[in-house]
Amino acid sequence: MSYARAMHWLAGTVAAAMAVYHMWAIAASPPEAVIFRGTHLLFAMALVFILFPLRQRKDAEQRAPGPEDWLLCALSIWAVGRLFVDYDWLVNRIPYIDDPRPADVIGGWLLVALILEATRRVIGWALPVTALVFLSWSYFFTDVGALAMLDQLYLTTDGIFGSTLGVSAGFVVIFVLFGSFMERSGVGKLFMDFALALTGRSSGGPGKVAVISSSLFGSVSGSAVANVMVTGQVTIPLMKRSGFRPQFAAGVEAVASTGGQIMPPIMGAAAFVMAEFLGVGYLQVITWALIPALLYYVATFAAVHFEAKRSGLAGLPEHEVPKLGNVMRESWHLFLPILVIIIGLFAGYSAPLVALIATLACFPAAALRANSRHHVSFLGVWEALLDGARNALGIAMACACAGIVIGLIALTGLGITFTQLVVNVADNNLIFALVLTMMAGIILGMGMPTTPAYIVMVSLLVPALIAMGVVVPAAHLFAFYFAILSAITPPVALAVFAAAGLAKTDMWSSGWAAMKIGAAGFIVPFIFVFQPALLLIGSWGEVALAVASATAGCLLLAASLHAYLLRPMPMWERVALFVAALALIKPGLWTDGIGILFGGGVLLLQLVQRRRATAAA
């Protein structure tokens, strides 16, 4: 066996051990915080240094880890493992009173350097550079000394081993495993067939299939780019074949895949971090997120419909579309793990335990029927374990690196200072503060995954919004949305980049198409800040009125941007609908009245003209 092949099997064994360890920890209740989070970090760092060697070349043999990678693995084990050996001293010492020992100083700064390097290998330079900026600022421009920084980051649970790493260890890994088990047990095909059966024959059917299937799969995977690469392989060629422009097809897939991170019941990893920050159950987070996510997909679905109508596109041929009854009759059992998640959360069980049970139910559910039984095998389970552990690496390292930033912000008081600065710069103008937060979220999200981008915003910007009167859930969701929407916002737009590659079209034109399709996603967060009823906060009457007006506004916004309602529209009708859409999306009697006047006027005009055309014909 070659060295590279042996390393492949070693990495697989470590990844499987990581997955099994986290499943055991959830079933048996996790060990103490430092032990559990430290073990999680050790698994992640070891896998990163094995799977992402320093010297990466095209030849497989050269991609295997070299001596320097093994050295980094060994140093990681020493830097974290020594805390396990001296655990009694660690928990009995008084932070900032009992000085770190020389070995603690070496181990602490070594671990910081190793985390920065491992994070760079997995997700690039943006987050490590951010952490280095905070380290430099804390050392050179504050009164905090190097020993205090080390104490905070290495020897307490307020830095590297803080709550963000705890969320990665206790929540994210098991839900990522659940997504891997779902995919390996055949659920991806079910989602596609289900979407095809629902909308495949309607006008622009392939585009609507992309919206539905990507929302379902994205909620499980939690990654916009991964979602594009899985569902887009099928949906983008279907859309192009049915007549959609390649850039529009890429935009639809990118927008639909990106929205998976805001779509209950699973959402993305940052949602678990949000639950931890807010001190609420995960069910509460998905309750707040439900209506804005539905508005996002209503607008996306409507954009596809109006574009298809304007372009005169039909649906798929009858023989290419499965019947919904047949899909449900043959594959209903594959929905069981998702039902376990939903029922378990509503029954009040913890999210990790529910996810563990749902994960363990995936392959037994597939074994219930002959048409999915071929997915059930030892190899399938093994590959699901490997996929889950590997897919969790980016989030694990991002959370560890973000722990450095959060620890320094807490130690230096920068969060309070920055909050005061934002409030002063905005001059108590909430709109200006929201725009600043939006721009920060998009910029941060361009360079790093959603979770660390959201964490940095929570540390620096969200407190300013709360200080200016925004309700706490709305402030957090606002930051969450714009950390996600960077995936479809040029110039970086990673989800668009992936979709444009599959569609074989220009990234920039696809990016602008994506922004038009996902326009509601940029507007709705501003609305739920001013009207928390969209987060189901308030009386049922307020919620119903807010949801009805915002839904109508999202539909009219899509019609305006794609120049079609009941027929193609001239510019003045598009402008009138755009005004109506903005007025309706913002709940309130006056704004709703304006929206009804403008939108109803255009709709009535088109109805009258269509009747006259029908009568003349």
C-alpha cells in the first residue's frame, strides 16, 4: 500500500472516530467543558493537518501529509493534551491571580498559532488575519498584557474553549452528520422527485423545482456552496434546457441554495450559535426565523414564475415528471428522520439528542422499502461518518479562531467601546446604523463563513442596534441574514460563483440576476427590525396583518423586478408596483393603503385590458 493510500485510510479512521465520539458524548452526556471542547478541537486540528497538508500538489502522493504536518499534529496534541493532564490545577486555579507557568505560556501561544494555521488551511486567510489584527491591537494599543491575553484565551472558557467552540462540538457536528446520513440514505433524490412532482409541469417548472429542492436540501446541509454543487448539477441543466437564460438559472440556484441557511427546521450552524448567545432553546430561534424565511422563498418562487411567463416558457414534458402520489407512496419513509427532528423539538427534547436519534434513524428508514434498501450498507454508514466529520472541519476551526476574537473583545472592553462608537457615528439614526451593519455583514461574509461573520457582528455591531431600541431577536437575525446574503452579493458571491461554473456563464451577470431574484432577502430584515410581528412577536392580529401585507409586497416586488404580472409591463407600471411593494412589505395602515392603491390600480388595469383582449378575440 502506498503512503498516500495509507494516509487516506488513516484520515478516514480519525474522521469516523471523531463522528462516533460526538455521537457517544451526546448519548451519554458530554464531559466537562474543556475536556469535551478540547477533544473536539484536537480531532478537528489533526484532520486538518492530515487532509490539508502544507505542500499540496496535483500528484496524490505529494498531497499526503509531510514531516511538517506531522510535527503540527504532535504539537496540537501536546498543547491541548497538557490541559487534560493538568485538569485539576486548571479548574482550581484563580484566573488572572495565579500566573500561568512557563509551560502554559508556551502551550497557549503555540495553540493560538496552530489554530490560525489550521483555520487558514480550511477556510482561507480572512478569519486568521482578523484574529491577528485583534491580537496586535490588544497587545500594542491597550493596557492588557501578554499574560492576561494568554490566560483569557488558553486557560479559561472565555477564549478558545469558549461557547462558540462548545456550539460546534455540541450542536454543529451532530447536525452536519445528520445531513451526511440523509444524503447517503437517498433523501437527496427524494427532495428532487418531490419538487419535480409539485411544480415540474407548471410554467418555468425546472426553476421552481430548483427553489423547492434547494430549500429542502439546504436546510439539511447548511452550506450554500455545498447545496449548489449537489442540487445544481441537476436543476441548472434542466432550467437551461427549458429555456431559462444561463445567468438566470445560475442566479435561481444560488439564491435558493443560500436561503437554506435561514430555512427551518435545521438552518445553518450560526443558528445554534444564536441560540447560545440569546440563552434560548433552538426551537425558539426557528420560530422567530420561520416567517422571514418563507417570505424569502415566496419572493424567489414568484421571481421564477414571472420570468418564465414573460419569456413564454413551459414546464417539463409529462413523461419527465413523476406523479406526487407515486413519489409519496414509494418514498414517504425517507421523510421519517426529518419528522423525528420536528416532533422531537416540539416535544421539548434537546436539539442534539433529537438530531442524534434522527441520524441513527436514517439508514433504518431507508431499509423499510426495497426501492431505497440499496443505500443501506456498512460502506454507506462509513462514508456518512467520514463526510460528516470532514464537513464539520471548517466550522470547528472557524469557531476556535472566532473564540480568539471574542475572548480579546471581552478582555479589552472593545465591544462596549465599539457600540458607543457606532451609536455616535449613526447619531442615533437607526436606519444609518442598520445600513452600517448590513455592509459589515456582507463584507465579513465575503471573506469567511456565515458562523464567524455572525459571531464578529454580534460582538461588535449587534449591541449597538440593541442600544438603539431594536428588540434582541430582530437585531441578531438582522446580522445573521446579511452574513448569509454575502453568498449572492458581488464581487465575491461564493454561491453565485459555484452556480455560474455549473451553468457555464459569466459570474457578474449571474450575480446581478441573483440579487434581483433574492431582492426580498435584502429588504425583509429591515422590516422585521421595525415590525417584530414578522418574527411572531406580538398579538395574532398584528402577526396576521404583517404577514399578509409583507407577502403581497414580496410578490409585487418580484413582479416589478421581472417586468410581468398578468402580462409584460411597461416601465411606469413596474415603478408603480415597486412603490406598492415597498409600501406593503413595511406593515402599517398608511403604508398598506398606499400599497393597495398603487398595486391594486396596476392589477385592475391589467385585468380590464385582458378582458378586452379576450372579448376582441
